[in-house]
Amino acid sequence: MCGIVGYLGKGNTLDILMESLKRLEYRGYDSAGIAVFHKGRIEIRRCQGKIWDLECSLKGERLDGHLGIGHTRWATHGRPSEENAHPHKSGKVAVVHNGIIENYVTLKEVLIKEGRHFRSETDSEIIAHLIDKFIEEGLSFEEAVRKAMKKVKGSYALAILYEGAPDTLIAVRKESPLIVGIGKDECFVASDIPAILKYTRNMIFLEDEDIAVLSPRGVKITDLEGKKITRQPKEIQWDPVLAEKGGYKHFMLKEIHEQPRAVTDTIRGRISLNKGELFLEDIQLSAKTLKALKRIVIVACGTSWHAALIGKFILEELCRIPVEVDLGSEFRYRDPIMNKDTLLMLISQSGETADTLAALREGKKKQVKSLSICNVVDSSLARGSDGIIYTRAGPEIGVASTKAFTTQLIALYLFSLYLAQVQGKIKKEGIKELLKELVKLPRLMEEVLAGDHEIERIAKKYVNCRDFLYLARSINYPIALEGALKLKEISYIHAEGYPAGEMKHGPIALIDEDMPVMVLFTRDKTCEKVLGNIEEVKARSGKLIVVTTEKDKEVLRKADDIISIPKTNPLLTPAVFVIPLQLFAYHMAVLRGTDIDQPRNLAKSVTVE
Ligand code: AGP
């Protein structure tokens, strides 16, 4: 969950490392550090805190080497502190690491017995010791890295420097993402695309157990046995401007406002409104495979799991195929039943979430076809799946997922229609009708965004509340979960999302005059029941905020506050309902003065279990 970077070239190494690290801060931000070759020595600067703190601690110091590595940390082993911050150095070797070394305790014991002295509590430090030890024993830098990698178990993305090789940077990965960027007379290493997008669009995506040796002679990639591997660079089309705040106070707010554009991009080129057809050939699953499907299992984590829950409603309604949804962290531990008629779908913004990737591996073990919905081009998930539908949200930097979520819903909608089309479950006229609604969606989203000041006003009223309950039913119930998650993660207010019908089975006990309840109300087959829930909340003096598509007098009379949203097709309603909930969480967090883009204890990509 940490971010690592590396640079080799004639540019200002320190500035490039700091700039790249800032773009990776969403991956972790409890401590940071850099190592730069300066006058033939590796100089390390690290501190507890954010990149900003590191910048301040450098106080304009000039380290003018042409080679360096950097790290922003999300603590797994050892509390956030300067000693535990990366880079870790042993002898002449400095290392930055993202991942977890599972056998570090055993390795550390052996190294301590051999007389090595450890300075941190981290698992990462053993890597520097191992490489240094093998170099001392006579191996070359590259051979030593290879030998060390054969000893360690777990996940890693590493950038490594050795004082004996002042023009070489070695990068290696296993189960943690790592990219090599190729510029003109310079090259880069980074955990993620946005970190180096400002400098180059040509990127090589390293595979597990690739070792990349970067030097002025170019980039050489080998496997752990030293066998040469050819990996072609890919040109990344993302606009670097998308990774900037563009005048917004926070990335999260910018990304909330980008949703109409992101949805439009995700639809573009994939539908014909006139013909009532969908073109999703890029998913790379044959019509034969899709026709034979009898069951779908969707696996994801966090917000992506909420999208999966909505996907179940859409797929079952349009395709009449049974859909099961599971959490990545649970899936592989229950020996899931899947056979050749099952499609395993994985949903992930980053494509690097450890539990979702583990689900993909579980699917491969059981030989089922996989289809991913993913935002990050060429991420581990995208590369490992049989088929892929890219959401075209662009880089999402705010830790709280917003535009990735709505575009996941669009991808699910498009895939459901496509599958229904392939399986002959829907007529062209039916597709036309549903697509007509889909293309109107960005405009409806704009309408909701235009009402932001009202949501801000409501947030001011409730800013001191300690708990929140979110209720909804049917396809919108996962939006109650998502609204509660957004509020929790960025404002640190305790919030629970519930399917409204469950209220009587427990949460009703919480309701009193201090408990605001956010109810999502729309006229569907469960609306009478939700009206009942509204009455029950009021009867217990609960404060009621109603988000609604309706002008229903009865509801409006009961509500303490109302957020009106436009009507759309019921299958698309979640994509509209979620926007006021994102804005509400945002304003609550602003009012409470929390760190919105980098909330405490969280990281954007959860690349460890
Ligand atoms: C959402 O706001 C989160 N920060 C988190 O739940 C996230 O959705 C989850 O970690 C899954 O990430 P992914 O989509 O990159 O796999």
C-alpha cells in the first residue's frame, strides 16, 4: 500500500522524486523518504509524516545526483516513525519496498546471528541486508538481487540502489505493481501511472518476478534465473492534467464533479442508439462463451463491492442469470463453487487490490473464465483476466472512490445489456429504450451537482452528529452502504448503511432525537414499505433527511431536510442517488477539518491482505 519511485537521468533527481511521490501519496502517507546518489555516496533523508514534511525537513538542501529512489509509507510492520521510514540501508545497499515479506522473522533471526544489526521494526529492512550480504560474499549487484528474491516469500515492489554501482537502479516486483517509464535519456520507476505521467507516456508494466536493471545503457529485464525477457512499452493515453486538482480544493471534489464526463467517456464508442446495439468486443470473451453462461460470481472490495451488489440487480433483471456477489477477503477462504458455465467477474478501480487479485487466482485454479471491470490500464487485474471492460474515469487520486464507482455502474449496465443482447434475452427496441436513458445520465448528474449548495447547507446543520443511519431498499440499498462508507472514511463519523426492511430487526433501537437517518426514497415496488420506515423514524423523534426522486407530499411533510434528485430508469437510479451522498460526506469532512484526500489510516490501493 506504499508508493515507490525511482529516477535515473540528467534531470533534477530530487525534484522529480518529490513530484512523483506527491502523486503517489494516496497510497500511504504516514512517513516518507528518499535516497539520492550525491558525490558518490547514497544520501538518505526520511521523516515521519507526509511528503510535505519531508520537503520541509530538506529545507532546500541540494542533493544533485542523477540517480535516486523514494517512498511514501502506509505502515504494516512497525509504527510510523523516522526509523521505520524507507529507504532502508544496509552497508552499501538502499531499498524502498511496497508489499509484505512474510518470512522476514526467520530471515531476520539468521541475519542477526550472522552479526547484522537492524535499525527498524520493518519487514523491508531484511531485503537491504540480504542483498548487501550477497554482494559482500562476491556476487554482482544483479546476482545478489536475484539470490535475495529467491529467499524472500511474500509480495514486493522494490527499487534498489548500491553504492558500488552509481549508474544503476534495480527494480523488481512480485504481487505488487511496478512500472518502468521510458523517457528521452532518462527512465523512471513507479508504483502507479500518475506518478510519472508528467514525464513520460511510455511505460513498461513489469510482471511478477521480473527484474529490471536501469542504467544509461537502457532497461534490461530478466527473470529470477537471469533469462532475458522482452516487454514492449505501452503508450498511456491518460491526460496528465487529469491528475491535477484543476482549481478544486480537493481531488475528491474534483472527481465528484468529473462524473458526468467520466460516464460519457465510459459509454463512448460502445453503443449505437439508433440501432439499439452494444459493441463490447474489447472484452475479449467470445460470443460462444457468453452464450453458454449460466451463472455469474462477482468479487470485489469496498466501494467496488457496492458496485458489484448493484450489478447483481442489473444483471439478474436484464439477463435472468443468477448472480452471486462476494467480498475479495472472504471468497477464496470458502472454496467457492464454480464450474465451466460460471463467469467470474472482478471489479476494482486500481486493479491492484490484493484480495481481488487473489479471487482472480482462485478462478484460474478452478479454470473459470474471468472478466474484470477496472479503471487502471494494464494493472495486474487487467492483465491477468480473460476479458476486460475499462472504466474510463481517468486517474482517481482521492482515497475515497467516487467517479470510479459511478463508471463501474455504467460498465455493469453496458455489460448486462451486451450479455442480454448476445443471449437473445432482450429485443433491439428494449435496448434502444434503456440506452436512451443511459445517455441522458450525465445531464442528470450535472443537475444534482448544481444543487451542491443545498447539500452543503444541510451538512452544516448535522456537522456535530456522532452517528448516522442510511436506509434504502432494493437496487438502491448498496447506495446506503456506500453513503455510510463515504461518511465514515473521510469525516470519521460513525455511519451504518442498512436495507430499510432490516430496520426493525435491530437498528431501530438506535433511533432517538440525536440520530439522523438518511433515507433514499423513490417510487418503486417497495416504496410503501419505505414510507412505513419513515413513519417509524419520526415516531421515535429521529431526524430525517430524505433524498428523493419524488414530490410526494406525505414524504416531504415528514422530512426535516430534503435533497431532490431527477428521475431516471430504476436500473440507473443508484448512479444518481450516490452523488448527493458523496457531496454530503465531502462537506461534512470539510466542516470537520479532516484530511479529505488522504484520510487517516487509509490507503488508496490495498495491495496487502
Ligand atoms: C472507497 O472509497 C475505498 N477507499 C475502498 O473501499 C476501495 O473501494 C477498495 O479498497 C477497493 O479498491 P479497488 O476498487 O481499487 O479494488
